[in-house]
Amino acid sequence: MKFIAFDLETTGTVPGVDQIVEIGAVRFNDEGNVDGVFATLINPLKSIPPGATAVNGITDQMVQGKPLIETILASFAEFCGDHVMVAHNAPFDCQFLTADIKKHEAPAPRGLLLDTLPISRKVFPGMPNYKLGTLVQHLKINSTGFHRAEEDATYCGQVFIELVKRISIGGKPPQLENLVALTGKPALHFPQIERQPKQMGFTF
């Protein structure tokens, strides 16, 4: 199954108020191998709180001179196309991206969104928690560090591959609607916004 795993790092936890400071997206092919990466730091035009830096290690100096979110949304959407999108605790990342997509009337990925968090709870019942790091350790996936977007996106993709393996029947992966059903929520998609032409002002 071809899909794109993605992750964000942000200045805080409130979409529309806090800002994205890093996007990482990793494209996996039918064999489960990485065949493309989209990764960039983003200048949030505000100081990154010490609490956020303590989590992800991203500082004001690191984002200085980096692109603004409105300049990379179109290329991010083009990279993702209509591939299935996978994230761990997907609603969090989706709310942040959706806020910027709406604000800037920007293109968005067109594929179905899947959340590995609730799927993991169904496939691996009884674990102490379902943090990405815990799942990576449980599945014995090689890891170096966490809380940077590209690395976490890669881990998320590898976890998703393992989840799909465990619910495949006779080597045949599950239908997308079955994966959506495992999340216990309606299917998620990014909004597709048609940019509205700005009205011109005329003086008579």
C-alpha cells in the first residue's frame, strides 16, 4: 500500500494560535520502502516558547530565514497528492494544517487521513500507553531520537506498516474502509479550498 506518513512540530498545542515550526512527510511505496521525503523547518514569525524547544529542540535561531508556512503549503500538497495520509494522533496535526490551509486559501493533500493511535489501541490491546515511542520500542523498530518531524513521520510509517501486516488476511492488506472503521471515527480529509479572487476597488 502506497501512503505518506507525516508529522508536525509546533510552538504549542492550540491550532490557529500556536504555529507550525516543522513539517516532515515520508512517502512509502508498495514494498514498504521510503521513496520520497518532504521536510522543512518553518519560520513561525514569533518566538518559540522554551517549553516547545524543550520537547523538539527547535530554537528561534534554527527557524530564522526559513520559509513561511504560506510559501510551502502548495508544494506540500503537491508532494502528498491523493495518497493515503497517515499520522499518529492525526487530528492534532490535521487541525494545525487545516487552520493554515483555510487562512491562506492554500491547496491541501487530497488523500484519506488515517490515525495510527486508535488503530494501535485495537491491534495491541493492553499496552501501558500508545505513545509513538512506546509503539516503536514494542515493535523493535530501530530509533535514534524523537520529536523531530521527519524522524517521527518515518517511525509512524513503520508502525503503520506493522499494523497493516497484523490485520492482513492471507497477505492481502485490509480495505481502507476497514482501516477507517478501526479508528472508530468518520473518515478524515483536509478541506479542499478554491481560492477566491480578490475584489478590485474602483474609483469613479
